[in-house]
Amino acid sequence: MPGPPVAVLTDSTASLPPEVAHAHRITVVPLHVAVGGRETLDGAAGGAQVATEMRSGSRVTTSQPSVAELVAGMTEALGPDGAELVCLHLSGELSGTVEVSRQAAEDVMAARPGCRVQVVDTRTVAGGTGLAALAAAEAAQHGRSSDAVAAVAREVAAKSLVLFAVPDLQHLLRGGRLRAATSVMGTALGIRPVLGIADGRVTVVEAVRGTARARRRMVARAVRWAGGPGAQVPHPPGERVRLAVHHFDAAEAAETLQDQLTAEVAETGAVVTEVVRSEVTAVVGAHAGPGVLAVVVAPVP
């Protein structure tokens, strides 16, 4: 069966379950992760394995795909006859992937006259990118133009809420994804920050005492963002949302978090069209650290 007129591609940090990406015809290009000097593609190493290595003190590093890898992914996404492609990537403030993708897009368009490849910096990560990719794929399935598909992706990413809590801030600090001044929160009186993404970077949303309270505050903020007539800050009536719950080597905690989130969002009367639960890939986990939990709320256009 032929695909939609506009193809959609994203990278592995979107952390979409493979079956979900496949169902929406989204091509996923993996980043690279190296554990103890052994490099592999993101997703090839299981989260539990990488988390165990991290806990044992092994050095874990990450890198973006090469231009050639992205060209291959774009070519696969377009197929033999495709002429339009929209590529969505994690924030350029967190990775150089989007810049490499722009180079690859130029190569693809030069090799295929008449082909158009648009590269979108989603200014977010994980489910913020992943749920934007789902919205873009749905727009493509409905026959929207590549400009419209890219616009949908930008809008959904910009209006998405990404929140996460980590047991240990040191992984984010070592990777330069968080300011060193924030480290006091991880040591002083059991303070744990609720983290988020703002202007494409990791930021502290709220500081609370204790891991359990940090998770409760994540849910409370997500519920308000989701809206619904019963929320403290309701969205316009009838607005639909999609939810994502992520973890890294914390599957049971993520299941509990999902149950709590969906129950509390439902109480507000918000219209939830889908809940995606997944383990973040090793590249995201390498920076956030084992035990991270995250929630994402995105509008459904």
C-alpha cells in the first residue's frame, strides 16, 4: 500500500515504541551510544544493560548520526518515488543531530532534483519530539502539504509539556545538560528538582523535598497542562491531548506513574486520545541516568 505524500522521519531520542513508529510510517534514525568504549547504535543495547553498566561506574558517551546515516534514513523514508520529507529532531541545544540532518537534507535534495526535505528542530526531546512526530505523521496521512506537516510538528512540540525527575543529577551535570549550580539540590536536605525543557534546554521547574513528592508534582503539573473542565487551568472545551510516560530501567515505577497520571487527567474531563509508555533509548538514558521518570503532555491538532 502506498504511503502518504509526505514522509516523516525522526531520531531515536524521540523514544517511540517501534510498533508505534511502524504503525504511523515514521522512519527512525538511531544515534550512537558507547558503553565502556564499545560503540553501538541507540536501541541495540537494552536499557537494563546500559543502566547496569552506568551503576557500576562504566563510562557511557553518546554521539549523533553521521551525514551518511541520515542520508540513508531519508532515502529509505522517501522510497523510490517520494518527493517530500519532514525530519524532526531533538533540540539543537542538546545535540548536533539537527545540524547534521540539515547537511544530509542538502545532499538528498541535490541527488534527487525536485525533492524537498524540511528539517525541524523541535526544541525538545523524548516524548516532546515523539508526540510531535505522531501528529506530523497523522497530518501527512490526511494529505496535508509538507509545509503544513512541518507546521503541525512545530506547534505540537512548542505546546508540549515535558517533565522529568532523576534520582541523581550527576549524569546531567557531567554531560553539560544542566548548570553546575543546580547540583546543590541533589545533596541539600534531600531536595529533588522537577526538571523540564524550556528554550530547548534542561531547566529546573520546581524544587521539592524527596523523590516521591517530585513525582507527585510532575503529575499535578501535567494534569493542569492537560486541561479539561475540572482542571485548575482548563484548556478550551474539546481540546484533545496525547500523553507519554517514559522511564529508564524503572518499568514498575513508570507503570504506577502512568496509572496515576491517566486517572487524574481523566478526573478533569480532558480528552486523552492516546497514552504512549516507553523506555527512553540508551542515548537519553545516558544523560538522564538510571531511574529517570518522565511525563509528556501534547495537544492533538
